[in-house]
Amino acid sequence: MDTYYIDGKFVDDENALISAKDITVLRGFGVFDFLITYNHRPFFIKEHVARLENSAREIGLTLQHSNEQICDIVVQTIEKNPHHTESNIRIVYTGGVSPDGVTPQGNGILMVMVTPKHELPTWWYTKGAKIITIDIERFIPTSKSTNYLSAVFAQQKAHKTGAVEAIYKDRENRLLEGTTTNLFCFKGNKLITPPDNILPGITRSVVLNLTKDHYEIELRHINADELKEMDEIFITASNKEIVPVIQMDEMAIGNGKPGDKTCSVMEMFKKYTQDYGQGKIT
Ligand SMILES: Cc1ncc(COP(=O)(O)O)c(C=O)c1O
């Protein structure tokens, strides 16, 4: 049994309930963020909570907690779950109950759900994964809103074809990001990732910092027609870390195996998260 925080109380996960009248339930109006722990230490908690606040601002949701209060509640909720080796942490801020079912009243509730970290298949990292592209543009892509209809829809399509992720492609044929991941491509010594119209991933920003002295970083849009020129591709996310991509739709990427440069980024990231967990990075 896990302990969640919900609306001022710590409760067993089964008793973490919200009103059916909440406009997160009725309209998908709310925000969330997701992070994991390394050695029980929440990874970049301040940045995740700042992103939650920004997500809320962008959709017009008023939060009644300061970022410091949310960070404190997250840490307390992790401490209430000492049976986890490592944790997944989902912070949700709902839209709240609204008399007309559509107008936010600034009465949303905060939930912090801490569950055991979910391990992903090892072959994703050793053999590399297949991904697909899908013609979808997210509404307010810089906000992690609880409206993830496009993600659930696109992931079903990906899973049907044996792919682990779907990459959104916009009307200009540009590849933006995955349903829950950011996209990176290596072309020679250049590491390319889209600059905007995406969720600013925390893993993405860590990867950019770690690699800036090793590779030439290009923040620019990637046209789908350019894919054949890319040597290596990988995707990043808090729960997935760095996943090498060996196939995009029907096209093999590189030599069909995780590329050397991607493996070097995976190594850098692994070392960094280990150091972070040991408190070597503040
Ligand atoms: C749309 C989208 N892009 C990118 C990401 C990756 O962000 P992060 O690295 O902060 O997990 C996520 C995370 O779930 C996401 O939902």
C-alpha cells in the first residue's frame, strides 16, 4: 500500500479520491508533473515544480500553494513511503469543482502520488527501440496539462506496431517531441533537438548541459524529410531516461543498433544521476 497526499491529508492510495464534479474529470482541465528519485532523492524537484507552476499559468489555472510548499509536500510524501527502493512521483493540480462545470474557481486540489519506480525492459537500452511518427499538434505544448488525449491515442497506435513511442509531427512536417519524451538526433558531431512548441523536458535540459562540451548543439526544428540524413536518434524522459532509437516508422536509423554517440550520452547521464543520488550534485 502506498501513501498519497491529497488535499491536505496523507491517505492510503485506495482512499485518494476526488470529486466527480472536478473539472479535471469533466473537462481535462488541470496540470501535472512527473519525476523520479535517485537513491531516494527527487531528481530536479524544484525544476519540476516550477514547470508545474508554469503549466498552470499557461492554461489559466490558479494554484493555492507556493512552489516551496509543493516541494515540501512532495518530500514529505516520499518519506511516508519508505518501502520503495526508488519512487515515481506524480504531482497533480486539479481544476477544482465549478458550479457551471466549465469556469475555474481557483479551488483546485493538490495530489502527490508516490509509487514504486517502474522498471522498463532492458532491451530498450541494449538493442534500441522502434518509434513511429504521428500527425498531431498538441494544444499549448509548453504546458503539461491533464489533457493527454493525444498521448493516449498516439501511444495505442505505437504499441500496435511494436513501437515504444510516437513522435508528434506538425503541419509543416516538423518532428517536435514524443507523447511523453523529447527528441534528439545526431548528425555527425551535431546534436540536434527542437527548440520550441514542445514541453521543455527536464531530462532534455540535463542532456543539453552534459553534452555541450562534447558535441555541437543545434536547437532547431527537424524536418521529417531530414531523418534519412541522421546518424543516430534518441528520446529522453524522466521515467525512461535515454532510449536509443533504431527504427523510425519503416526507416532503420544508423546501422540498426544503438549508436556510439548515443551510448556516450547514456553513460554521461548514468554517471550524473548516480552522483546526484549520492548528493555530489547540489
Ligand atoms: C509531451 C512531453 N514531452 C517531453 C517530456 C519529457 O519531459 P521530462 O524529461 O521532464 O520527463 C514529457 C514528460 O512526460 C512529456 O509529457
